[in-house]
Amino acid sequence: MRGTIVGVFAVVVLIVSVVSFGLMRFVIGDVSNRGQAQRGVQTAALTLENDALQIERWLARQGVSEHALEPYALSAASARSDAATTAANTVEEQSRSEAMFASVKPALIVLYDADGVVLGRNGSALMRGEKIAERHPELLDAVKKGATGSAVWLDKAHNEQLLVSYAPVRKGTDILGGVLLGTAFSDERLQRILGSDANVGLLAAAVEGDALNLVGKSAQVTETMESVVASGKAALDKDQVVALPAPDEQHEAVAIGMSGYGGKKVVLMAVAEIQQVGNFRSLLGPVIGVFVLGLILVFVGAFLIDNYISQPISDLEDGLLAVINGQTDLRFELEHKVLGGLAFRINSLLNQLLGVAEDDTDASGRPSVAPSSSRFTAALNVDERMASLSLEDVDDGHALRDEAPEDYYKRIFDEYRQAKQAIGDPVDAIKFAPFAERIKGLETDMMAKHGKPFRYRVERSGGEVVLVAVPLA
């Protein structure tokens, strides 16, 4: 038997191990860091867009402030320019207390009029009178529409490589001009967005003519990674991440256009080195180890089951052989959850075949058979705690007194059986006629004892069912 158990369960363990390995191989595949480039470029794009939105909202509040409105109230050009520079410096000063500028410092703050002419900038008298809207018409559009916006400024002639946000300066419903704030779009900013992720290189490229030119990169970018810039134009007209041809089999590359910056002029690209974190050949060893462990457990389990089943069966075989050989007084005393019932039935069969009366008492000498219908009433428990009360002292005494006898005896018979069933006692032997006769006898005894009539109420008390005597007078 032990060998059969081991063989069956060893095959089961083998099948489970092989199927588990196959399912993992089919569903998961080799484990690698693929997708890291996509996560990196999406993080960068979302971070830059979020920066732009926050700055736009902040500039919109600055555009209605007193220090922003003051230059537009002056008529003299020089006074207006000086006031505009002071206002720009004030805006810069207030930015230092804003959390959004903790890592992104303003590089340029400019106030301009409704014609797109610079009134003044922060920290310098430069740019005064410059028709900035001629180079950046989006600023004039913002003034006309009264809307905020952002743009990428890439102008080598003016040494500009900025991410710019702008908002109108308004007094009531009148739009007087605009205020813009530019932050550096540099290698350091791209690196700061990536953080410490050393496996991803982030690049930014701008459209110049028919080509893309690299304008920024993180520290992780290698010469091999820079080769993807030429194919980045595929992402300009897309609103989602686009896969690019990787520089080699060891890398993956993706790109996304920078939306939210006045048209898609800049593409963000990310290149990541594919690192094989693990493959399923490396899982073969653990799977074999689990299979071996399963076999060991099968052997241990088979040994325990064999001892639990085989030894009692062997004892039964030896005992039956002894009976066949003439030891007719032998009976089996086997306490076993599985084979105990079989041993009891073999003992009963031997008693019937050999004409021996069976012992129907338990270890304490009490009968082990169920009581008959004429014997069950000996278990009735009567509670006389209300015997000394009168009918008026009992809440349901009048109802109990006025109940028809046939209804009364049938009702308490049903209640008694239900209460017995509720506590787990057998009720098959409890019949109505003997029960009713016994109740009538108890009522007669109580009448003789206390000099007044009684009826009974069925109650459960702990793990027992009792009959409470209720006085009717």
C-alpha cells in the first residue's frame, strides 16, 4: 500500500510542477526591465506640463496685482520702463516663497504692452522697447484672447533656450498687456526630472527646418543613445508615446511630443538599456527543488498514512484468522476514526454467527440503545419555582387556563420536541400519547401536592429542557 500511495502522489507532484513551470513560461515570459524608457519619458512630459500649468495659474494672479498694473498707469516711457523692471523684480521676489519654484528658478521675467513691446524685465534694463511679439507672436495672441499659455523658446541668436509661460495683465475687463516668466530648459533640468534613475537617458530635440537637433540631455545619455534623435520626428504629430528604432538590441527607445507648449516643436526621447532581470532557465532549478521537496513530503505522508491504515487492517486480518482457527471468544477493541465502525460491525457479525448476546451497555454500565416510547418520560424535568404563586401573579396564566385541553397537550408536545431537537437530543422515540399521559400524571401529582390545578410551560434552561409548573388558581 505504501508503494501505491508514493507512486500515485509522486506522479501528481510531477504533473503539477511541470504544468506550473509551463504556465509561468507562457504567461509571463522572461523577466526584464522593458518599459522603463516609456515610464521615463512619460514622467518627464507630465512633469514639464504640470510645471507649465502651475506657473500659468500663478502668473494669472500676478497679472491683476497692483505692482503689475502700476507701470501701465504711467505715461512717460522711461518711468514706465523703470516701473516695469521694478514690477518684474517684485514678481521674481515673490516667486522665491512659492513651492513650485523650489527647483525651477525664474531665468526671465518680462512685462510687455498690448502691442507686444517690452516695457521691462527683471534685474536689467535690457530688452526695453524690443518688439518681442515679432519673434514670439503667441504673446500677442494671449493679450488679444485674455488667455494664459506656454511655449518653448529656442533662439541661438538671442541666447534663448527657455520654457516660457505667460498671462495677460488686466484691470477689470481691460487687458493692458502681459507678463511672462521663463525657466531654463537645460541638461540639468532634464537630469533633475529623471532623478537617480541611472538606466534611462532623457533627450530633448527641437525642430529646425526638416531635422531635429539635440537641445538637451541627461547625464545618462551616451553617444549610442544620441543616435535615436534623427528618428524622433515620428512623435511630433502624435499625442502618445511612440516607439523609436532602438540603437541596438540592448536598448529600447521611445519619444513623445511636448504638448502644452504652443505647438509641438520639441520632442522628448528616452532610451533605456534592456537588462535581463531573470529568465525561466534560472527557475528550472527552484522548480526541481520544489519537486524533490514534494517527493520527500509524499514519502513522509505515505509512511504516516500506511501506519494509520495498514496496521489496523493487519490486526483485523490476524484476529479473523484467529477466529477461523477456533478462538471464537476474540473480539476487536479498535478505536479508529476510519476502521472503528468496521471493527464494531465485525464484532456484531461474530456475535450473531456464534449466538452470543451483545453487550448493549456503555463503559458506565448504562444502556447504549435508544429509549423506547414508554421510557422517555423518565427524563422529564419539572420546575416548581412558581408553585407558590397564584393565577393573578402569572402573566400568561389566564391564557394557559382557558386553552382547550386537546390544543394544550398538542402544543406543549410540539414545543417539547422542538426544544429537544434544538439541544441535539433524539426525538424519534417521543410519541404524543405517552407524553400526554405523563403530563396529565404530573398535573395530578402537583394538584395533590399543592391543592390547586397546574399546567406546564416548556422552557430551555442551559443544555436541558424543563417543564415549568404554572398555577391556574
